[in-house]
Amino acid sequence: MISAEDNTEEISKMTFSAIQIQQMLPHKFPFLLIDEAYDVIPGISGCGKKYYTLNEWFFQGHFPGEPIVPGVLLIESLAQLTAIIYLSEALKEIKSLNQNNIDLNNLSSRVGYLVKSNVKFMSPVRPGTVLEMSAKIIRKMGNLSMVSVKGKNGRTVVVEGELSVSEKEGF
């Protein structure tokens, strides 16, 4: 296992575009809630972004005259980043087997469920926000992972806490 503190082995970070994320995750519009992932250390940590515009479907009713992103959707964005982190580990394993024809769609079958969330919301997220997310897997117990997550708007932390997520086995 690669440790972020291990200086003897160079850590290879991965980046995923919106198109790659659409292929990797089973989530589709309107519930694909991450636009890019970067600095992903497979199975360990990563960062991502979600760009919120006034055109988002939920702003019509949440709340009229004062649109804010529902907290449950912020949690889902962080959970989707977490899925990319553990899927990138599976992707790295597939690449190590020298399989050149990698179908990212096959990875989506490994995405499990959000099991538990313990987060605090510090500031509302409004249209025009670029939500900058980070997630780090802090403990794995079989197919269950405990993850430290944070979402920021610039320097302002808007959501922070821990998630527990499950991962399905195999392909």
C-alpha cells in the first residue's frame, strides 16, 4: 500500500475529466455531481470540483429567491469523489496487469453505497460557487471505508466531516 508519507516511492497522481467520470460512475444526470477529479492517489485520497450554476435543476425550488445547494447533494458530491478514489485503485491494478483496453464503464459496477455521514455545514453554497472537494480514506474494513471529507468555496470551508461508504467486489 502506498502511503502519502512514504518518501522512498514516488506517488503517481491521477486526473479524471468529466467524460471519464461519467464513464466510471453509475450516476447520470441529474445526479452526477462531480465535474473533475485531480491529485487522486489511488485508494488513498483525491480532490475534485463541482461547478454550480443558476441552471442547476434544484435551484428552482431550493429556495425561491434565495437559491442554495441542498446539503444532501453536497454530501453526495463528496461520496462520488470517494468512489473515484477507490475506483482509481482498481484501475491502477488493471493497468498493472498490462491490459491496454480498459473499459471505464466496467468500474461502475464496483460503486457501492453511502452508509453513514457525519458532516457539519458551515456556510451555504450558492450559484456561481466552485466547490473544491477533498477526501482521504482514513480506515478500511473489508468493503467499508471511513473517509475524511471537506468542501470549500475559495478559502471558506462549507462542509466538513466523515463519510462511511461501501464498495462492491469484483467486476
